Amino acid sequence: MKPLFLACLFSLLLASGLQAQVQFTTESPRVDDVNDTDVSIQRVELTAQYTIVYMKFQARKEGINGRQLPFQIPMPRGQRGELESTNNIGFQPSSRLYVNQGERSYKFIRAENIPLEVRRKVQPGERVDFVAYFERIDPGYTTFDLFECRDGRGFICFNFWGVHINNPVRKDRYSQRTPRTPVPPKPQQPRYTPRTKPGAGEPPAESTTPPEATPVPVQPKEMPVAVAINGVTRDAKTKEPIVATITYRLISGAEASGDEPADSVRSVSPTGKYKVSIDRRGVYAVTASAKGYFSQSDTLATNRVDVVRDFDLVPIEAGAKITLKNIYFNASKYDLKAESFPELDRLVTVMRANPTMQIRLEGHTDTVGEFDANVELSRNRVNAVKRYLVDKGISAGRIETVGYGPSRPINTNKSLKERPENRRVEMVIVKV
């Protein structure tokens, strides 16, 4: 009994120690898009060393990874036939995490409860929970892409785009501390002046007054580097400067409390230049607005250098088109997420201020997945946006909707950076 008790106690202490190492946890993180809908991210933990991604694979009861293919695909060694209905899963050690559209990458370390490279069979309907360890994402990056591999050989990779996590900027407590200036040693003075000639005099009496100390120069206190968000507000059509109001609010960071009030500045005439002085570092929500134009918003991270952000505002006129950038849905779903509401509320305000304006909402997706399914998804998403506007009092007759799916990409759709740009909702003014 005693050895068993000691083993249990050791296990509890070890578990508590591992738990204490977790710095930030994000349960069921929001994911912009996923390559294989059979796999999902349950939790993301950040420790001092690792980014730990907890995933779940839920095998469907029929088809290849739950998908029915209407055609045969090549089998190994040139044979033809159909792939077996049993799922095969594994995880590639070449996988990476990418942040800020590929600006930085983080290597895979290890995985638990899933084989590497070699895939194992999963029975229809079986659930597999597994964990992947990566290098620690640097503080301040709150969105990452998980790229496992490229689809091929009948396999669908576990790729995720736009995984949102809690990862605030680390506060540097010692950045403003002024280093201590070393005090130079006092010069050694001789106790008396030695004779140079016989009978030149007696040694002077030793003075009891201490020699005057050498003054130490006072170092000026290091001041924090001034940081600002600045740029120009312009007409998107003519590129001429315009006067606009820049509203900004601190939304996250080491010095953010979560309920920061908004403040604003005005760009000046005739240059259209503006400047927002930043006294607290973090991520700011910034919106530029002007009468007769659609407002434009962005989230900007401030650190130790100035941030330049120009705003090209689209005039409210027939034929104008803008992309509603801050519209969010769950992966492969069309239910609006709460993060979309501020952007849509701004659109409601514009339509109320222009009661005769009619618009067309156009939905687009990337090329991942079946064409017809993507067209249907884009159509459902713009209809969800329309329902929100109608619920806010906008007449349904003023809003047209159309879903184009992947048929109108704005880039090649090949890279991790390009695919999110194609998943968008655009608005066209039909009539003012």
C-alpha cells in the first residue's frame, strides 16, 4: 500500500507541475477555415516552450474520409479501383505553424496518440483524440495557420487557416530601468609634499578635511520611445486626400483592461494626414469615416516603431464595391459570429442615412472542396448577412444576394496567404 500511495502522490505532483506551466489556454478556438471537416481543434495551450494543439478526428460511417467520390482514382503501382471506406490517419512531422501570413513559422516537435508519416486505420464512426506539439508562438501573435501537408495520394491533410488564440504581448517590466552608473574611485592624494632641497621646510600638518569628492555626472532618465499610428485618408476612386475622423480603441495587450473607451482624431486639410499618439502598447481597433463614404476598419498592433496605415474610403455612389473584411463564420458554416456585428452595424448606419440606397451582397470562397458545395456555402453566407440587416430594420427589398463560390478568385488560391483573401463577402451599390 505504501509504494502505491507514493506513486499516486508523485503522479498528482507531476500533473500539477505540468498544469502550472501552461501560460494561456484557448478552448474551442475560432477557426476561419479547415481543409478536412472531420478533424477539429478542441483546445490550444501555450507554455514557456510549446504551442500544444489538441485535436479530434471523428470518422464518418461511410465514404473516403466521409466523402463519396463519383469517380475512380489511381491506386498504388498504377492499379485502378476505389479506395477502401476505412479511414487512415497520421500526422506529418514536416508540419508547421505560420503567423502573419507566413511571416514566421514554428516547427513541429512531437505528437501523441497518432502515428507520424505511417497512417493507421480508423474504423467508421470511431473518434480519435490526439495532440501535436510545436515550437512556442511568439507573444503577440493571436492568429496562426496549421499547415500539415499537401493533399494527394487519396489523403486529405489536416490543415487549418485562421486559428484565433489568446496570446497577449509579454509586458517588459524592466524596459524603462536606467542602468546604474559606476562611481569612479577617489584619486589618492599624497599625505605631504616631499622636500626637494635641504632645509626647504617641514612637512605640512596633515589636514583633517577630507578631499573634495569628484562630482559624478547625473545620467538622464531613459524615456519611452514615442510611438504613433499615422497615415493619409483618401478618396478610393480619385486618390485625392479627404478629411476624415479616425476613431481608435485599445482592445488587447499587457496594458489593456478590456473595456477601454474609444478616442478620435481628425485628418487635416488639404493633405489628409492624421496621427494617433500611442502611450500604451497593444492592439488597437482603428476606424476611418467621412460623410458620403463607407467607413473602413482595421486592427493594428503597436510595439516600438510607428505604424503607417492609409485609408482609401469608397464613395457612396452607384457601382461602388467594397469588401466587408470583418465578417466571420465558423469553418464550412454560415452562422454569423458575434465578431461580425460591429462591421454589419456600420453598414446598417450607412443604409439608414441613405434610405434609397439598394445593395447587392456577393459571397465568395476559396477553391478547397467541391465546387457546388462552395457555391451553396457562399449563397448561405450572404443570406445570413441579409437576415441580420433585415432584423435591424433594413427592408429586404433593398438587398440582393448572390453566391459565386470559388468562381471569382482575386488571386491564384495556391498559398496560405492567398486563400483567406478569397473567402470574402463583397457589397455592390446598385442604386443610391
